[in-house]
Amino acid sequence: MGSAVQRTGLYALLSRAKGNNEHFVDL
């Protein structure tokens, strides 16, 4: 399943909105 991919996309959007790219890597 592409659950991980979808989660990555959502986290990426949230990170960009917050301006915290480090958080995106801290999955």
C-alpha cells in the first residue's frame, strides 16, 4: 500500500506550512 507515500506528502505539506523542514525528516 502507498500509505507511507501519502503520509509523506501530508507531512511535507504540514512542514512547509509550518516552515519546519526538519520535522518532515523526523517522521
